[in-house]
Amino acid sequence: CALPICSDLLSRVFEVLNKYAQHSSFRSRISVLSLAILLTSTNWPVMTPDEKKLLKDLFTAGFTDSVPEVQDLSRTGFSAYFSFKTVPELRTASEAFCRNSDKYYSMEKKRKKTGDPETPDGKADPKLVNMVMIMSCIVLASPYDMPSYLPLLLSSLVRHSGTPELKRAISETVLEFKKTHQDRWSE
């Protein structure tokens, strides 16, 4: 198909994805994320910056979903998104997330000392959840490889494992990291 036709078709698909991304049925949200992952892995080179941003927003929205399967697909999708980034781009993002992680960790320590809840509803701050999930995705985007930024990122990620909403995602990330880096685990 001619590129303008494909581009127009892809834009229409993104409109539908955006429409159903917050659907009340978690099965619809899973379908949206599955298609978004497929589009990420097969159409990345022809996507516009706006389409790539929409993908990023779709995956980020899934991080705070109440259904664990949706959260897992969001992490998988964002890992695929990051797999198309260059090492310098990932290093820059990693360094920024490590700095933000340090700030959140300091705030968390102060909050625990004073006994204040994280938010009025007792849930973790959505910005913290998104940050930790994105850090997890950066770790998962480098299977079988050990870029120089990864050890610091992984240690920053693990510091947030005390947050109940993040414990499962962090544990799964560390287990997957260990599986894909077993040959270097003792280094």
C-alpha cells in the first residue's frame, strides 16, 4: 500500500485505540494494549511523533489500572517502546529517573517518619507509580545486555519495593532481569 494510505489508516487505528483505552471492560483495555504492542513492534519506523506519543500515553495509563493483566501488558508495551530507543537516549532517561527516584525515596522516608499516608486515599502517588513502572520497563528493554546505566537504575528501582502497589512489578522485573542476566549474575 502507498505510504499516505498506510499513514492515514494507522492514524484511524490510533483514534480507535484512544477511544477504547479507558473502556469499562478490562478485556477491551487488554485488546487495546495488545494491538498497541503489535503496532509498536511492526510500525515504529513509519509512525509520526504524535503516534509514538499516543502509544506512550496508552502504556502509561495502563500502569495505574486496577487489573494486573492490564498493568503487565502496559509494562510489556513500554518495554517494546524503549527497545527502539538508542543507548544514549536510554542512559539519559535512566539518569533522570534515578534522580527522581532519589527525591521520591527521600519524601517516602520523611512521610514514614511522620506517619502520613502517601495520598488521602492511602494509595501510592500516581507519579511515583508511573516513574517506577517506567524504570522497570527500561530495565526490561535490555535483556541479555548490561549497559552501564543499568546497575544504578536497578538499585534505584528496588528501593521502592516497600510500596505495596509496586512490590509485584518490582519483584517480577528483578526476577526477569536475573533470568536474562544469569551468566553475569556473579560479576
